[in-house]
Amino acid sequence: MTIVVSKDMSKDAVQDVLKGFKKDTKSLKKHFGKLKRSIDGLEYQKEVRNEWN
């Protein structure tokens, strides 16, 4: 979404433009938190970083 605001637009005009847009009601909660893995994080990092040796 892009809104072009010129220097001569009033605050009320900008608010009117913003009211015309639908708010995003999607939740991002499902992306927060820990990953559910059965491996230890430290062991995984050691394995990944040691792949070229």
C-alpha cells in the first residue's frame, strides 16, 4: 500500500485517505515463539557451522 502525501495536504485530508483503506485483520501471533524441534539448539549450531570442516 502506498499513500502519496503532498506538502499542501492538511492533516484532515490525510486522515480521510487513511480511513479509505481496509485494516489488515490478520494476526501474526502464529509466527511468534519458539520453534518446536526435537534437537538441541547448541548442537544444531555446531553442526551447521562446522559443515565446511
